Amino acid sequence: MTYVVTEACIKCKYQDCIEVCPVDCFYEGENMLVIHPDECIDCGVCEPECPAEAILPDTEPEAEKWLELNRDYSEKWPNITRKGEPPADAEEWDGVNGKFENHFSANPGKGD
């Protein structure tokens, strides 16, 4: 089992999860984070830290489609190990549906 980041992170990117991850398995895109599934130790400490509730165990049915996205982009995006500031408009995007289709960016973030 591993944990995955879902579309709820897009344009929110709160980053509270980064602070608690003991293995630094988060990777940063321009407007979301992903978890490297082979580095995640399945401890689950990140899940309750996410204000957007964007992190799920891969055993959840809705997590299946996000597993490949997390795997693919964790290989392309830079590692992030320190919490930064979320986007200024993160709260406005929290809970918005359809963010992947309309707002996902494949561009990398800055990382550490």
C-alpha cells in the first residue's frame, strides 16, 4: 500500500503534509504535490495533515487513477522536503470540482 495525492491538491498545495513525512517522498509540481509510491512507507501521517483532504491510501477506489499520476510525476518533478507557503488563493480553490481537467499543470515546481 502507498498513499496518493488527488486532484483536491491542485491549486491548493497547502504543504502541511511535507512537514510530517518521515521519508521525504513528496515531489512538487507547479500547482500540486505528488507522492513517490516506491518511497512512501505507508505510515499515513500525511493524510490527516492535509486541509484539502487530498491524500488517500491507494486502497480507496477513487485513488486508483491517481496512483499512476503520482508515480509518473514523482519521477519528473523535484523533491520537496520543507513546507512553503500555499498559493494566496488556495482557500478559494479548496473543494472545487473538476480541477484536474481544467487546471492541472505538468510543469515542475521549485522543490527545495
